[in-house]
Amino acid sequence: MDEALLAQLTSSQRKAVLHRDGPLLVLAGPGSGKTRVITCRIAALVDSGIRPYNICAITFTNKAAEEMRQRAAALGPSGGAHISTFHSLCVRILRRYAEAAGIRPNFSIYDSADQSKCVKQAVKDCGLDGTNFPPARMLDAISTLKNKLVDAEAFQERAEDFFSRTLSQVYTRYQQILAERNGLDFDDLLMKVAFLLENDSTVCGELSSRFKFLLIDEYQDTNHAQYRLAKALALPHGNICATGDPDQSIYRWRGADIRNILAFEKDWPEAMVVKLEENFRSTAAILRAADSLIARNTNRKQKALVAVRTDEGRVCVEGHEDEAAEADAVARQVDALLAQKVPAGQIAVFYRVNAMSRALEEAFVRHRVPYQVVRGVEFYNRKEIRDLLAYLKVLANPADEVALLRIINTPTRGIGKVTVDRVQAFAVSHGLTLSQALAQADHVAEVSGAARTKLVAFSCLLDKLRRDIVGPVAPLAERVFRESGLEQSFKGTGQDGQDALENVGELINAAAAYDQQAAEPSLLDYLQQIALFSDTDAYEATSERAALMTLHAAKGLEFDHVFIIGLEDGLLPHERGSGDGDELEEERRLFFVGVTRARINLCLSYARYRTVRGQFLRTVASPFLFELGLDSVTPDDEPEEDQDVFFGYSRPPRSVAVSRAAPARPAEPEFAPGQLVRHKTFGLGRVRKYADMGANSVVTVQFNTGQTKSLLLQYANLTRV
DNA sequence: TATTGAGGAATTTTT
DNA sequence: TTCCTCAATA
């Protein structure tokens, strides 16, 4: 370990870096040099004689892992250390110990679109009505259970009320469907490995002696499954180092349990705890605001933010007429910074929801400001990309029925719904997978001659494609694209087809990059890797373009100049996330994360009117603006019409819809619970619940048909009876 | 079997 | 507004 480097560290940092055996908790505030501490720690471990092979570092995103690999490599010989995300680690483990885990190693990883198809199927198979049991809600509930390591069998035993029993049926069936298709969803990856480690002492022994030192970053965002997994891995040796900041926990909705980090010292009583409270990143004004904001959270451990920088910096708040004016102002200011020779890569704009990038993009294009929207997964959701990937998935895992159904008639080859249904029925009655049934399509008596010919032709196509699928992925993808007829189907279809061809070209380039970087490129490995892609992974640290991203994607990054837009009640905090106090605190932490990304200047803005889902709505400033302790923003200001009046409300009312043409809308008709109403299609019903949210009010009605429906008041066309 | 159109429902953050 | 599903029609 380089002495000069060690000398640069503060005493706390050094303490964390040099700690050798036993548990270690690093409570690190924003900008405290946490990443540096971790990389130095890896280097120090190697220095003290630990083989890199025995070190496992877990990061939050693949991007972070890649960065850590590079930084660690720059400090010394750390090649061979396993640095990846929880999910990637699980994929590796499951492939290696597939048999012990009761799965096949060529499993597909099901993303949320695939999951939703499977859960719909499960709901249907259970004879339930999709409207009363919305697949999305079921999926959510199943995901929560899996994150808590409650598998289908365990849940069946404890399910008592009606909803739970129904859910239990769906859960069980859903897992069956996944198993039949040799598919695992994101949560399965964690759950399977956690159970494997806890129940199979041989596997656990092997893995924990391989990974003698475990380092986990962003520990505040681990969920229960990850927690148990890590604990099982580290239990034999106790060499676990967790780093994180409870104030930056922003994934509760995904099952992250902030108690994991708060209770670390209980789990590991002999743990050494190091606090890194000095902030090397931000200017004083930013830190004061951040500190004042986060102090409002009651559910936290007191932690100071100590400024190290002595320059002042600037925090400003701006009000604009609407989102277009807001976006325009941001673009203008970015342009001005560029004119002052600020590198574009030092500028970022954050927002709460992805939809808000649209207005920004338009403004940036207009002002000719170079930018990148950090949204990697979107690319993989494009139709043409999903189509091509579906072919590749079927080649890697023939049992993957979701993928097979996607491509069986894409491009159209005359195999319609009726035929598919018949083959599926054939498969079920003969105990075959769909692809097995397809392979013997000429024996399916239920299908007419013409349709059978087409099925056989498709089956032959798959056989042909399957012939040579080892080795590099890019040439394979290219071949599949051509021979499947996909390429042909996009040619001559105008601009859309051109775009699709270009996107596929991008995909093939990305695959080529994978081939370059992978030690042993294989189709299976490639597919399993890209399934775990996140938005942040698409961020290119370039100096040439400003970055536009959600607040969630901003985690772990830093910029000289940061803009956060849409500081409005209902947006930030988001209305869906400000139900109970815990949710509001999480929204506050999310804002805190955004604020603390800024090194020098921070500009916050809101719009007085915002178009939300096609509606022009009056907004109210975010309560968070008053919590920053800024002089210019005080809740006591008298509201004045016509100017930046928003700081006037000490108790901001909910957003109210105001139509431009008719601002004075007559009072809403009352739909109090108990009210009898009539609906055009559902007939008579009684109001059960009424959530007053202006134009977005939701009425829950129990109809005489026995169905209960939640309707958006403005569209439902309800009449009182 | 493929395509079109009407009508209903839903709008957060992501490994 | 936009997506999705279902049913009618080519």
C-alpha cells in the first residue's frame, strides 16, 4: 500500500482502510470519500497478504462495480477480486451450483414485462378475474414476499384471509410457470441463493472460504434477502465490511430495509464502527441546505455534515410559469455555463419521474446544448430489440415460453392465435414444453394442414439458428437477425423501420463490446448480464454532454453544477410516495441525495403550472423548499398574486386542476361513501371510497354485479342516483 | 388469420 | 394523453 496515498487520508478513513479482521461498519455521509476508502481497503487487504481471489465486493449497480474494478486496479494488483452487484453474484452462484439449487444453469432472467405475462397467466390459471386481481398488484405482493424470503410453500401455510389465500394460489402457480420455463425473476435470484446458502452447508462452506472478505457498499439499500445472503456468507469468518448512509436509503419501495444498517452493530457485536462525517465534495451553502433538510427526518441517526471546502458556492430557487419555461431556463443557464468553459460533463439535471425529461430534451435541442438522457433500460424495451433478444433467449433456453410466444409469429409468418392455442393445448396434454411440441408439430392432429406446414417451417428455422451458437455473441446476433427474417421485415417500412435497423445495429455493437471484454463470451452469459442492466449503467462519464436523469439514477454520482427541477408538492415529494410518514421521509432522503450530488452550485426550480398526463394543472411549491433553511424562502412570506408567490403557503393545499378556458369550475359533485351511483356499463353501485384529488379523484364503487372498481372520477361518467 | 377501431383504465422510482 | 384489450371485419 502506497505510503503517500495513506498519508492523504483522514484518520477515520485510514482506520477503515487498515482494519483487517472482523466486522466493520463504515457510516459514510455524502461526499466523504467512501468509494475511495473501499478501493483503498481492497488494496490494503491485498497488501497484507490476502489473495484478490478471496475478496468479494458488492456494489449497487454494474456501473459502480466497473468503476471500482478500475480504481482498485490503479492502486495495485487486485485482479481476481470479485466485484459485482448482488444480482450478478447470484447469477454466477446459481450457474455454478445449479443442481444444488434445483434449477438448470441456462435459466432465463425474467424482467418485469416477462413477469407480468407469467403472472397474468397464473391469475388466469387460478380461474380468477384479472380485473378484481390486477396482475400488477399480485406481482408487487409476490415480490415483497420474495424479498422477505417467504416462498410459495411458506406463504401457503400462513395465508389466512381471503386475499392472502388467493394470492397464495397465484404465487404457487406463478412459481410453477417460471419453473416450467426455466426462468427466474429478479427476486428469485436473491431468494434461491439465500436459501441455498442457509440450507446447504457444503455450498455455503465452499463459498465462504472462497470469499474470505466481504465488502458491501450502499448497505442501507439492501433488502431482507440480500441481508440474509450476506450474513450467511460472512458468518463463518465474520469478515464483513458494510458501508452506507442511512440518510441515503431510497429503495424502500423495492424492499430495501433501512433497519439492516441501523442494526448492524447488533448483528455483529464486535463490529468496529467508523463514521466519515467530513464532506469533501460540496460547498458550504449546499451542505447547510442539505443538513437543514435531512434534519427534518425523525427516523434517523444524528450525523453531522462537516464542510471541508471553504468556498461558499450557491443554492438558488427559481419559479417558472410552466414546465416549458422551466426547461428553457435550465437550458439557458447550462448554455451560459458552457460559454464560461465549464465542461458539459460537469453539469447535470435531476427530476423525479422519467416523463419530465421530455420538456428538457426539447429545450436542450432548441438551445443546441449537448446532453445525454441516462436511461439505459429503455433501449432494451424497444420492440425490435426485445424481438431479437427473444430469438436469442429461445436459443439459449428452449423452455423460455415467453420468448418463444413472442417470436412464433414475429415477423408474421401466418401462425395465428388459434394455431398457437392448439399447439399449447397439445403440449399440455402430452406433458411437453411448447418448444418440444413445436419440434413434433407434424404430429399435432388438431392443427390444419396449412398451419402445420408453417409450424414445421418455423421449427426448422429454430433448428437452423441453433446450429452454431457457441462463442462470440455479435456475429451470432447478426446472423439470427438476418436468418429469422426480422431484418427483412424492417426494410422498406419507412422511418420507423430505419430507426429499428439502427437500434439493432446499436445492440450488435454493444454485443461486440461484450465479446471484447468478456473472458469467455457466451450467449447465455451475455443474456444474463444484460438482464441486470440498470439506467445508471448507461451513464457515460464524458466531458462533452450534460446529463439528464432521475434522482434515483443520480445516486453515487457527483457534478459541479446540479439542477433539480419540479419542486412541487405531489411531484417531489411524489403523491404516491407521501402517504405515511415513512414514505415522506424517503422522499426527503431522495431529495437529499439529489442536493448532495452538487459540488459547487445547486439550482432548484418549480413550475406554477405543469402538464400532467395531458392536463394543465396548477401546482403548489414543494414543502421541501421551506426546509432548506434558505433566507429567500420562508413560509411566512405573504402570498402575492402574479409573482413568485409559492413560498406563501405554510400549509400547501393539494394541486388543483384548473382548465385554461374555464378556471372557475363548478364544485365537484359529492361522491361520499354510501352514495348510490350509476355507471354506463357496470350499472348501479354504491360508493365505497372517495379520494379527493381534484381532477384526479378516485372513486371506489361496489357494483351490483359484485365487482368493485376504482374509477378515475373525471373519466368514469358517474351519475348520482 | 390479420388488421382496425372503440372503449376502458391508468399513469413513480428499478435490480 | 396514451396504452391495452377485445371484438368486429377484411
